[in-house]
Amino acid sequence: MQAMNAINHASKYCIMIGDRLDTDIRTTNKVGIKTIRTTNSLFKIQEPIDKFELHSYTISSLTEIPKVLNMI
């Protein structure tokens, strides 16, 4: 949230990339930012426990980010 305020952009212009559902994805979803979950870490075994841990997109490598951004 601080980053959005610092650059003066609304959540619809932001996206969060993270590997942890309980910290990265959950907190970002709560402020209305789209999320990309990367599954190339030990946290790939995490399963969503509620709607706030559901991510918008999934990638297995950071090299896939441009492909996802072109879909948005």
C-alpha cells in the first residue's frame, strides 16, 4: 500500500508477484490488487484457505511475467 501511495497509483494499475499465499497473496487481495503467484519455491505446497488466498494468475518462472501482463 505504501508503494501505491508513493507513486500515486490506484490498485487497478498495480500487480503483486509473490510465492506465499498467507502473506503475499492474502494481504494484497485485501486491498484489491491483482496477484500473480509464483510456484518455484518451497511454498508451492500451500493451498488457499479462503477467498483472500486465491490468486489471479499462476506462473512457475519469473520469465512468464510478460505473458501474463499481456493477458491483462
